[in-house]
Amino acid sequence: MAGVRFSPGSFYATPGALEAFRASGDDPLDFLIRHLGGDWGEVDEHDRRENELSVKEGFRILSAYTLTSGVKVWIITEADRSSTTILLPEEY
């Protein structure tokens, strides 16, 4: 999807996520662009609908992606749009 659909706030990444990106060679920016553009990645239809509502109503937004190494990462933008964090699911 083209364009930024919501304000991300400040960007953060957990140590586990940073290590996963280092190990895979994937670029975190590619995934942030997808998240901000409304490509929610590997979430189910219910979560897709929730994310669309969240963009409009100002709730938390969650995307899920798999790196080329097979490691899953989440990107979460807080409801108040103060921050967006990349993390491993087990770090939540």
C-alpha cells in the first residue's frame, strides 16, 4: 500500500528483534514501511479488521511478519501513537 496511514511516533526495537534482523540480513525499514502503509503481514482476518478500525479510531496496531530466517517479528504502534516497537512475540 502506498503512503503512511498513521503516525508511528518514536521507533524502538528490542534486543531480540535487532539480533534477529542482524542474523537474517533483512532490513527493519522494509517491514516498518509495510506496517505504516497498512500491510499487516501475517495476521488473520479478524486482526486485519481490528487494525483497520484501529487506524480510524486510534487504537493499538499490530503487524506480524516472518524474516527470511524464519523468525517471526511483531511491530506494534501504541494507541496514543507515541511509539512503534519491533519485537519478537516472546518478548511481548
